[in-house]
Amino acid sequence: MRTQGILEKYRDLIKLPKHAVPLSLCEGDTPLIPVPALADRLGGGFELYVKYEGLNPSGSFKDRGMVAAVSEAVGAGAKTIICASTGNTAASAAAYAARAGIRAIVLIPGGKVARGKLAGAAMYGAQIIQIDGSFDEALKLVREITDKMPIALVNSLNPYRLEGQKSGAFELCDALGSAPDLVCIPVGNAGNITAYHMGFTQYHELKKTGIPSFIGVQAAGAAPLVLGHVVEHPETVATAIRIGNPARGDQALNVIKETNGKMLSVSDDDILAAQKLLAGQGIWVEPASAAGLAGLIAEVNAGRDVRGKRVVLICTGNGLKDPDIVQLPEPIKVRPDFEEVRKILVA
Ligand code: F0G
């Protein structure tokens, strides 16, 4: 049973100021699930794992960074936190603000925020403000607000978000005995890939665990880091990564360069196909979280040799976050009668 969160578990490795307060929803310590059937589909001969981050308390990887950011903010005296969000950061900020007894305000882009995320933010008690604009515009606004008002910013521009988030890398090294060879990770605002790299680098300095190569994956309609320019009107079914101007884009590109990795984009169809493949293994993730697998498939199809390697897919959010993406079949309706049901079962 998980009885402590990442701040306690990794207290010697996560660098927070002295004023940071204890805070936890027992986040982290998420499963690393082997998916050999998917590896076989890709030619076999390598180890493939899903780091199932959707099993964090608010249903996404954001909880690792958020617990650290809110712990610091509260210790510094903040009574209110704010973030721009495509949904998961909002739910996470709201959860930890509730836990700490402070107020959360979340700015979301117009439309296209998955219902499970908004429901979470509302349930945890955040004030939700929808702007008539994109995530990137919301983030710009949040920067201005936090410059001018006594409100703490908890987007991943906040360095403590990365401090907590890097715990995902520690867990991978602990579980596998050393770093994997390749990490496939969806990229939106680019905080997560930056934090994982920080985590692997720190662990390697301490324990010689190695540093993996990164495949960063964007959606084709929201791929500024692949195209090399800002995307004014990002569009993708993977609404979590519907971002046209990533705050940590340069750092993400550095990670790719330093680790001999690759930043690539995949179509919405490929993302949804990858989501189905994962669900076929019993792992239901939200669309953005399937981008890593879609990217790996694209790379293997393009000739990347992964034989003998250990590959990890970072699956960032739970499928329950975005129920509307699922096309529900019309249920077969019957009277509660054995004969009627039997007829259907043997048809
Ligand atoms: N996957 C999911 C499910 C996400 O919610 C996000 C980002 C990412 C991947 C990309 O991570 O931004 O660190 O590169 N969601 C943010 C949000 C933008 O507001 O919830 P990133």
C-alpha cells in the first residue's frame, strides 16, 4: 500500500526551499506494466513497458510536479494559486489546493477541454475561467496576472513543478535497476520531457544509472517543435497537447539533441489507433497519452532498430479523463430473460 508521496520518498533528491510545507496525496509510485504483446506487434526482440501515470491521485502525471509547487507556494505564504491548462494541470492544481486549504484558479482555453478534467477541477473546488482563446494565450495571461497580483503560478514554468516531476525518472531507474534505453513521451508545453531528463541526469550522477534517448511526440496539428515555428491555431483530438508555443520548447529540443533522440509528430488517426492498442492490453489512457506509442510505431516503421532495448512509454493521463472520445455502441436492449440473452450470445 502506498502511504507516502514523492516529497517524502525522494526528500533528499527533490530540491525545495526550507519553507516548503509537507504535502501529499500519496502521488507517484505508479505501475510499470510490461506489454510484450505490443512489443511483438512491433517485431519483438525488445522489452516494452507502460509507465501508467494515469493512476496518480488526480488521474494524471501532473500530480508529481504539482505537489512540489503547491508545497513551496503554501510555505511562501500563498493563499491562491493559478495556472493555464488544457485540463490536467487544472485538475491537479485544484486537488492540491484543496488538500492544502488554499484557493485555485484555472484558466482554460475556449472549448476542447476534456470533460473528466473539468469535472475534477470543479469537484476539487477550483474557480474555472474559460478564455476566448488558446492555451498559449491563457498562459500569457497567467504570467501577467502573477506578475501583478499576489497569486502563485503553478504552471511548469514554476521550477518546483520540474523538481517534483523528475521523480518519474527515479522510479523508472529503481524499477528497472538502471535507466531504460528509450523513453517515448508526448510533448505539449514540454515540461514533462524536460523534467524526466533532469531526473535521469541527477540519478546518473549519483548512481551511474545511465541516461536514455528520448522520442518526443507531438500531434501533427500542434507540432511547433517539429515544424520549427509557433502554431497559431493548434488542433488535435489529443486536446491535452493542443499547444502551439511550448513554454519549455527550447529545453525539450536540447534534451532531444543531447540524448540523440528525435522529436516527431503523429496524426490524430495514429494517436487514436495507439489508444486502442493500449486499451487492447487493458490500459485505457487518454488520447495524448497514446502519442508516445504512436511515435514509437512510426519510428520502428521508419527503420529504427529497437532490438535488445528497454523501451518505456510514458502514459500521462487516465482514459477516464476523456470519455467523450469513445464512440459508445448502442447497447443491445433485452428483457431480463435467459432465453433472450442466450439467443444473442450464440448468434
Ligand atoms: N499528456 C497529458 C495527458 C497532458 O495533460 C499533457 C499536458 C502532456 C501530455 C504534455 O506534457 O506539457 O509537460 O509537455 N498538459 C498540460 C495541462 C498542458 O494543462 O494539463 P507537457
